[in-house]
Amino acid sequence: MTVVPPQDSPRARRAAADDPGVSDGVPEATSAALHADEQPPLGEVPVPRDDNSEIAAYTRDLTKVYGSGDAEVVALDHVDVDFVKARFTAVMGPSGSGKSTLMHCVAGLDAPTSGEVVIGDTNIATLKDSRLTELRRDRIGFVFQSFNLIPTLTALENIELPMAIAGRKPDPEWLDHVIDIVGLRSRLKHKPSQLSGGQQQRVACARALVGKPDIIFADEPTGNLDSAASAEILGFLASSVTDLGQTIVMVTHDPTAAAYANRALFLADGRIVADMDDPDRDKVLARMVELSSPVDASAPGASTQAAGPSTVQG
């Protein structure tokens, strides 16, 4: 497979200078393909359409290796990805594809082996533990599969807890707005044991939003919920992007959940191998089936895909 570098990279600029068929660092054929209605075949990852949009977070040459020698496992293999502000991105892939590792590295929960991870203008891969803790607390929101609420605190106290730990008070108007959006006004004095699973996850979502983070990472946020509660949470996450301008990156295995996102990125063997704008359930499911199928070594691109990392921004 041909790897397309980010447009702002030195390699892209050199290619533009040397090749008359390249405009602004993007091959004309690739640029035209971006506007086609079909999704690219598996392994052909396009350059983003949002080149001039502001970026909430990005990685460059991100690599994560566990173990060594015969036990070495490459979880992320030179991943370049941009997360655009005010977009909802779903990250998908088969088990062991690296999707959770990608989220953990970008969120500062796991240290990369090499490469850059940047939130806003801060390269978190070089931060000391104390600074990294501050950044996660002040600039990143989290929503996990398990709700992680303090059982002795009320819903409101759980929402305010991260800011209280940081010695800050939430903006009263913003707090009221978030509470109304998640529909918790009548449940603020209830403790977690008095709330349904969907209500507890709404508390967790409000807790992630109230600090106005640069980006929210959601790891299988509907994994413990029934279908009705899942739809409520996913609808809320989507509305927080459109109505509040929030940036969300969600790891999920569920095609229905991914359909709520603006974009779906697909990982396989630690690389981003496909990118889908405006995903719907059927398209996502078809792509996941394709990713889970054995690769024919004689198929075009099978050997080239293994030779180098995929590059995508989304």
C-alpha cells in the first residue's frame, strides 16, 4: 500500500516540490478520490478533508511495544492520526488491533515506546508524571465502561468531584447547562445506588464535560447498558459535539454505536487501515467483517500493507 504522509510534513512538502502532479502536498489522483462517494478499499487510507480545521490532538510515528525478544508485541505501529476539534470519532477494530492502546496513549494513560502524542500544543510523551497528571485532570475528560462513581457521593457531588480535587469551582451557568443536557436535574441528590445504569453513565458524561476539556475519551461507554440506555448515552455524546462543540474519541466494537459518530477509524495489527466519514451501521459492519477475514497473501496490496505503517488524519 502507498502511505500518504500528513500534508504539513517535510516529506509531503518535498513531494510537492519535486512532482508537478502534486498540488499543495496532495497527489491530484488522491485529492480527486477523496470526493468520491465510495469508501476506499481496505488498506487505502485517504488524506483528510479537514486539512484547515483546528486539531484537538494528534500523534506522529506513535509506536507502542510490549515485551521484548520472542515475547515482543507491537501494539501500535508508527501511527499518525489527527483528531479534529468538535468532531465525534469512533475507533474500531478486531480484538487485539490496538484500538484501546491508541486511546490510552493519546489520553496519557499509557506511555508510548516512541513517537509524539500532542494535546493542543503540548507533547505529552515528554511530560513528567506530575505534569501529565495535571494535564489529564485539567484538559482531558474520560467516560469508561464502568461508571467509576463514588458510591457515598450524590450525583451532583460526583459531577463536581474532579474540579473539587483540582481546587476549582465549575462555572455555574455551564454546570446548569450540562445538567439540563444530560437530563439529571431531578436526580442531583441521588446516590449511585439510587440511579439506573443509564443515569449513572449520564452522571459520568456530565463529570467529563463540566471541566470544559480539550477532548473527551470514551472507552466502550455503552458496554454495561441495555439498548435503550445505550441510545440515550450515544445521543447525548453526539449532541455534546454538535451543540457544545466538544471533541470526542470513542473506542467501541459496536457498529450501532459507531454510527453516531462523524467519522470511524479502523485499526488492524496496530495500524490505521481504513477511514469512513458519516458512518452508518451497515457500512461499519461490512468493514469490520472485511477486517476480520483472513488476508489473501496473493491479493494486490497484501504484501505492501505489511511493509509500512498506514497514515490517516481524522
